[in-house]
Amino acid sequence: MFMATDSSSEGRRQSAEVIRIQQLCSSIETRCGVSNFSENLEFALRETGVDVRTISSLKDIRPGDLLIQHEFALYDSQKLKRALKLHIGRKFLFAHSPGADIFAGEVDAFISLCSGMVRKDFLQLVVPHPGWQSPLISRQELKTQFGWGRYDCVIGTNGFITATRQFDRVAARLIAFAVEHNVLIFIACPRHNAQLNRRGDTMPERILQQLSKEYPDHLQMEREFLDQEQLNHRFQACDLLWCWTGGRSAPYGSGTCSDQYGSGTRMIVANKQQHSQVFGLRNVVVGSADLGAFIATLKSEILTRNFARHDPSRLSWDTFAATLKDFIVSVPEPNADIDPRLIKEEMNVPSQPTSKGKAVAEDLTIENASLAARDFLERLSRYPDTFQGRGIAICAGGRRYNTCAWVLVRLLRYLRCQLPIEVWCYEVELDRPWANLLEPYDVRLRVVPNQGINVPSRRDGWRLKSKAILESRFNEVLLLDADNVPVRDPSYLFDCPEYQEKGAVFWPDCNRTNRRSLQWKVFDVPYRDEPEQESGQVLINKKTCWAPLNLCDWYNVNTDFFYRFVYGDKDTFRFAWHRCNVEYAMPSKGVGLSMYTMLQHDFQGKVIFQHRFGAKWTLKRNRVVPGFVHEAQCLEFVDELRLAWQPLNRAMELYQLDPTTNVELENCVFDCVRMGHSSWTLKLEPMGIIDIGRTAEIEAWWVRKGRLNLGTIEGAISFSLEKKPDGTWDGLGMGKNRLRLRLQEEAISSEVKGTVS
């Protein structure tokens, strides 16, 4: 959101008419929660006398006061940071999802809809998400209008169909009850363009469609995107509304929840932080965070027949806009000589809990990095004592590393390792069929939100490693790279005296850091003549090493700065431990090098890990490494995965139709535009696979007679594209799908367009 205002702060305080706001919302021309919010905010602010103009592109920003409607899926974080650094004027960021702290160095203040969205030491305003309202109409009149008059009770909900909302599970558990008690279940569930990238959302939609066919009198779905007045009237016609999510309790304000409250209809909401803006309000029942108990509460409310209405003005846009306007005019100009802490006290802005271990320092330099690290450590909370036991963490994601992770998991169990395992990946790389194959091996999948990541890079992978250790459910964690292969069950390492004494074991790399390296100054560590660290395996007791582990994670959050001086994550562990004056253990025998492999030893000098950094496992072909222990068994696991991971089989056959052109297109990343409908990022993986940007009708790719075909695993062509002189691929959909699809190459970097071993 962009705000151009009178340059005089006093002038702004005295005259609301001089405030001009240019609102930046990149999704304003589409239908999503943020765009709806922006439209409502523009209308509400105009009612307070503020001149508002909404724009959708960073290119349209002009000097003045800037307020961005921000959600990570809508912006490239690095591009936005660069734009903010160059901007002249005040900058406000409206945080619609956690993690917005990364912009602390670029903005003057935050606005959020729920406590805990950003750290408490940032200047911010926290106001509950308002609900869209319209005058209350007779419920019986509305029921007659919608044909619902014959039901004893109508219960409803709304939102885009997503796996976390679990509309299908709720409906399936309620449908028999609905038939027995003459209840209509109403679900307003339009399809969001972003769902084209979410394979997990397809099945809930199919289940709902099947249920509505089997029980047409008791389950009604509204698939069209209703404007807010239409949706509000349907909510008013309902006797009860429910708001549930299977997602974890998280700090963000639910627009769905607020709009439901704005209808005046009695609500049952899940006891999760994203619904907290309605907790304690009249006519709201807070149900369990467990789905079964939540359904029981919903059934009980239906039978109670307490269908009272309430006055929804407690969450009005009028109050919201007035509070926001007052906050905006109170924030000083960037050069004003006013302590922001005084403004926080004057405005009585609610404080928020610090997000420990997540802080992102602003404008890090070689000169101030040490001070920023000290400030971070001073804010760090004590060990939470919520982690338990021992376990192994593996970072995976994408076809290549998922294959490696599969081999590692299978080999660990083959070696009779009984430690529980967590496999971590970004949401954009989640492959459910592959994840399902891991379930029999006591593996828990941990999925990290994308936060603006469309195609994870090596840097994102490095960043994930310290996060996996810090946030795993274990107190004692053995982190293994996916392409690492143990020689024997590594569980005994947890009982080694060296680990028991120090609480951390790192393994050496080949080199030693030069005395003249800037690393010593950047990390504020006195020079030591010691081996560098290789982080293909790390063993840590989090309780013993809580401070250095959090500092290490902070280094890896601030990748833009610290990765200039170290190669990825590897030495961030070593320097974090030194900076905190905490000792670690390291086997005395140095790293051994074999063909494409690093050999690491235990404290008795015996090889324990074989890190295949140059010969990762693939489903296509694998290098033979002389002397590699368990290689034959690992290759059997690769064959096992090739057979079990069915989506690959047909795609690999199709891929062979035109192998020359296929090699040219491997790892290409495209802006994929379905003309007049939607757009998303699409990546052509090796072997004819589509991982990033995959949809129900676009699962595989292959080239035949010069045309690029996109289709299903079974080989059905959904789109057949011809290459144009400008380098784009263009063509119509097949069969009934006649929409035009265009692919324009987005980026090819050394990190994305690599060769497959």
C-alpha cells in the first residue's frame, strides 16, 4: 500500500483531507483474500476522508508514504526489498502471514491482524481482522430465496478448497447426521488460481463432488466466486456457521472467520490462533483443535437449536479504518528526530511476543555484524524444554534429493537403525506419492511454507538445514544430508563420550581458514588454526547448545550477508559455537576423499559416513564408486523406488521420444500463462517429470515431432505447444479444454539448469 501524504507531520495530524494513499496490492485484479481485503480497506479509508488509489505493480510506485499489502505468495521478496531500499518516503508493510520480519530493515512500521505476526520490538499496530457486513435481513426471507426453507437447520462455511480446510472430512463426518436431522450443509468453495500448484487440494474437491452427488438434498456446494454481499446474505440465511482448519495454530488473522462473524450468525470456530480475533465475542463457540471433538461440538450446537443472531459491529471496517489512519499519521518521517519507542507508548500499540531464533538484522555490514549478533543473543529466550528424545533429520525436496533421501531412509532401516526420522522439504517441492512411500519406515514429513520461494535454490537448501535441527521435535538431532550414506547404524554416536561431554559433534572439511580471511572479523571470532567444517552430518544436543544453535540459524536466515563469506551453511555452525564460547567435539582423523565421495570417521578412526557429494543417486543412471560400502544395496533401493514411484514410469517412456530436445529443455523454468484464466511457475524436470507447477492435467512433459506436450502420467496430452520465433511455446488445450497456454522462459541459472549425474 502506498501513501503519498503532506510532508509536514503536523499538517497530517490537523487535516485528514491531505492524506493521499496509493495502495499496492499485486493481486488486486484477481480474487483472493488479500485483494478482497484491499478493496474493503480502500472503501473504508475513503469514508474517513483519505484519498486512496490502488495499484498492482511495483513499477507504479511514486515517492511518498508507502504501505504494501503483503503476502509471501504474491511477491518476490528480494525484488520487493530492492524496491523498498530505493523508495523515497515512509514505508508501511501490512503483514498477512508470519515471517514479515525479514523486511524490518526496509520499512518504518508494520500493521498486522494478530499478535505474534512480527517481533514486538518493531514499531507496529495490531488490530483484529474486520468482517464485511451488510444490514441484517429476515432469515426466513433469505431461506425462501435460496430454497432452504424446508430444513430444520442450515449450517455453512466458506473458503477456497484447500487440503488444510478439510471441507471433505467435515462433510463426510456430518452427512449421516445431516440426513437423520434434516440438516443442509452449505459450503461456498470457489477454486483459487494458486491451487493449480497444490496437488493436495485435488482429492478434497473430488470427495466433495462425490458426496454432493450421493446426498444432493443435504450437501450443497457453491463453486462460483460470490461477491461479499451475496456471500454475507447466504451466511445470514444459515442457522450456524463453522470455521475449521486442519493447519497448525498460527499467528494470522482469518478473513473467513471475520466475514462469517460479520453476518451476525452464530459461529463455531476451532481453537487456533488464526481465529483469535473472534474469541470472547458474543455468539461465538470455541471448539476443540481436534477435528473429532470439533465435529462433536458442531453436532451438539445443531441439536441445541440456539440459532440466535448478534450485532456484528464489534468487527467493523469503520473502526478498523479509523484506527489505521490514526496510526499512519502518527509515524514520523524517516529523518524525523523522534524516538519510535515514544510513539509506541503514545499510541499504546499492542506488543507482540518475540519470534525467538527468527530475527533478521537490518542492513548488516562487516562493521556491525558482530553487534547485531550480540543483540540477537541478548533477545534469545531460554531453552523451551518442549523437545524430546533422539532422532535423525534429513533435508530433501525435488526429484533428485527425494531419491537420495529415499535411499538414505531405506539404508538406515536396513542397518537396523531404530531412531525416528524426520524428512524436511519446502511446500513447493512436496510430492505426496513419494512421501506416502516413507510412512512404513517411521518417517515424519515436515513441510516448510514456501515464503515466496517458487524454485528452491541451493541457498534455500542450505538454509533449511539449521532450521530442521532447531525446529525438529527431537532434543538430540543427527542431521544427515540426503546424499550421505552411513557405513553402519549411526545411533552409537549419541553415546560417545566426546559427544556426551560437549553436546555437539562436527566433522572436518579439507581446508583450513586463512588467517587473513574476513570470516574472522565478520563472525567476531579470534583466529584459530583448525579444519573447516563439513556439514553433511552434524550431531547436536539442543538443550546443551541452545544459544549457538539459534545463532547458527540466525546466520542462515541472513543468507544475503553471511553467505558472501562462507560456502553455504557449513561453517556457520563452527563460527556460531566459537562466538558463543561453546566447545564442540570433532574426530581427529581428517576427511578422506574417494571418487565423488567424502569419507568421515568416528572417534575411533573408522569410516562411518560416505557423503556422495558428486555422485548423487538418480532414477536414471548412477556412477559406480570403487570401494563404496553398501552400494549394491543402495542401487536395489533405487530400483525399488523406480518401481514404486509410479508417476515416473510413463513419463520416462514418453521422455525418450525426442531425447535431444528433451535435454535442451531439462530444468527450464517458465512463466506459464493460461490465457484469460491464470498463471504460475512451471519447471520441466529431468526424465519428463513436472514437479514445480504440477496440476491434475499437467503432470509430465515430452517432445514429439518438435512440439512440447504437457499431459498426464498416463500419456494423455492436455496441451500441445509449438515453439514461436520469440522463444515462447504456445498452443491450445486438447479436447474440451480449448484454453490457450503460453510458456515464457523465466530464468536459467547454474543452480537451476544443472546436469544430472
